Amino acid sequence: MQANTSYGCASIVIPVTCCALLFCWPFAEVLALDPRPADLVAIGKVVEDPQHFNLHRVRFQGTITKITAIPNQGGCGTFPGYVFQFQDETGSIEVFDVGWCSEGSSAAPLLVVNPVRNGDRCSIAATVMYSTHAPGPLLRARLQWIGEVGN
């Protein structure tokens, strides 16, 4: 007599698919998806209470300084990535821009598409990322949008 060990395809496929999706996407990216429009926030407010803004999309208005290009770090390694300081009257925050990469498809960082220079005033939307466990900068933001001041 043989035992029936068939549980059906759906009972295995759904959990395996969920695990694959969870571990294939960068976890912080998944958590950082925020469909609401970004609120205009002073950088000093984020610096004072970074945990409150962690993984939230916010909008800053200020000046770009200290732009650094990092070769082959944007869009699947086909573009440079960028790190820059963004400051307003209340403080400064490090912002990074690497575009995106997924299954061989990529998009250039926003600073490649919309070139800016040190000293340019603009408005940006970014996802705040704060960690108490990571080495290096504990507070930074990932650039999601860049435009003119007032937009």
C-alpha cells in the first residue's frame, strides 16, 4: 500500500513564490514604497528625529553640494551612481542616486537624466533611510525625484 503524498501544486507554489519575491527585491526598497505625495520637510527636522521619518518619502528644498560620481554603481552597473549633500537653512543630509536595476533592465540615475551642479537650488523627493546597525552613515536618503524649487 502506497501513501498519498500529493498536496497539489497550489499548496507549494504560493509559499515558494512569496519567499522568492520577498528575497529577490531589496527589502528596504519594498518597505520604502510610499504611494502618498511627499510632504515638504525641513532637513533639520529629519536630523532631529530620524526614526520618525525612516522609510518615509519626504520632499526637501535646498542646495546641492559635494556631488561625487561613483563609477559603475548606477542602473545595473551601466551608469555612474551619485552621492551628494543636500542642505537647507536647518541642516544637511547625504543623498544617493543609483537609478534602478531589475532582471537586466535598468534606468539611469536621475542626476544623469537631469544634470545638476554644485550650488544648484532645487526641490527633491527622497526616501529617508535610518539605521542604528549599519556601518557608515546612519542617516541618508535615496533620491526619487528632482525638480525646480517650488514644484
